[in-house]
Amino acid sequence: MRQYNYLIYALMCVLIWSFIPIVSRFGQEGLDSFQFLFWSNLISAIAVILVAMSAGYKPAKLFILPSNTLIKVCILGVLDCLFYLLLYYGYSIENGIAVLVIQYSWPLIIILLSVFLLKDKLATRQIAGVIIGFIAVIITFTKGHITQLQVEHPLALLLVFSGAFCFALMSVFSRQYSIDPYISTVWLFIFSTLTSLVLLLSFSAFQLPTETSLWPTIVNGVLINGVSYILWFKAMNTGHSAKIASIVFLSPVLSVLWLVVILSDPFEIAYIIGVLLVIISGILCVGQAKKH
């Protein structure tokens, strides 16, 4: 059963991340992207430190690291901060369906980086499964109307793709560095918080969360960003890149379903098609008997 722990970790991340659109919608009421990013990172750093210490990690083990390890986790933190910054800024230029599709290119990028950097080998059915998963995202976001993928601002897509690349690179590096998931997550958010603070002071202004945005920001910091990263690093460290990628495609499909259920957005038949395609994608990738 332990061999399937990566599935449990990945599925928990998928479920948590599927609430990002809802939390972000309420969390940025009264805060701009730089402010929301800083407060989320700060809360995440505090949350993962408390979680690590409750898991038995002593302060000396958490905070006293060799210089080469500090450099590695600094890279992870900067990449994470750049992911969200480029994502938010891309949305500020063009809030289009194409942006959403490009955003979820990062599971595909993880596969490519794992093949080139980590020398992972993929079976044909795994490649097909990942492609089907990405198609499911396109169908879900376009509601079955592919012609809606119209681009008015190519710069927005370039920024979002760059952010997706940063997150994929961070995920692959977290596996390549082989750092303890708790320690790497703690320092990732320490450096990400410092980076977002510099960006906040450079391009925005310091402001406390409003009454409306406070609780969404706390939820985003503690759960959606904070604790979920520990689970994500645990999943990535198992080395099942293609299988994990196929599971991640379920997150945006769930997101639109939550928007229908919680915020009463219109329901579309394309959502059912998206779910079915993600299930097929998962069967093709996870069902591969031969380990790569």
C-alpha cells in the first residue's frame, strides 16, 4: 500500500488546489496581487514551520542548514514567488481562457523536464495519458468551444507560461535536490516571503488585509499554499512524474465544478467530458505496471 502513497499525496494536493479560484476571488478584494502574494507567503511560512515542529522537527534541524542546501532552497523559493507573480500579472493583462490553459501547462513541462534533467523514461500510454489530460483542461475551460482560445495580448501568455515553467522547474529541482519535504517547504516559503516583500516594497505599498480578504488570505496561506507544498514535495520525491501529472489535471476540472456548486456559475456539458477525459488520463498513466 505504501507504494501508492504518492497517489494519496497528489490527490490531496489536487483537492486543495481546486479551491484556488474561489479563495483567490475573495482574497484579492481590497488587496492587489503583490499584497495578496506577500501576506499569503508570510502566513504559509508560519504555518509550515508550526506543522514541521508539530511533526517532531527541532528548530536546530529546521533552521541550521549547510550553505549549499540554503542555496538550493533559495532557488526553490524564488521560483515559487516568480510563478505566482507572473501568473497574477499575466491575469492583469488578459483575463482570458487562453491564460487558464497556459497556466495548466506546468504538468506537461514537469514531464519534459523530468525526461531531460532526470532522465525519466515514459511509456507510450503515459505520454498519451498526459496529452489527454491537457486536452481535458482545454475542453473544460473553453466549455467545448475551442475557438474561444483567442489571444489579444501574447505577452500575457508568455508571462503565464514563464510562471508555469518556474513552478515545473521548482518541482523537478525539489526532487533532484532530494531535500527533506518539511525542511525544503519551510525554507521555500521563507525565501518566497522575502522575495515577495522586496517586490511589494518596489511595486506596491504595504497594507494589511481587509476584513473581507483576511480569512481567504489565511486559508490560502495555511492550506492552499502552505501545507499542500509539503504533500507536493513528498509526491514529487517518489519519482512518478507522469502519473502525478495526469492526476494534477483533475484540479482545474474540479475548480470549475466548485464554481458551479458554490458560486452558482452556469453548468456546462463540457465539464462532464473534461472529468471523463481526466479519468482516462489517470488510468493510462497510473495504470502503467512497469516503473520508470
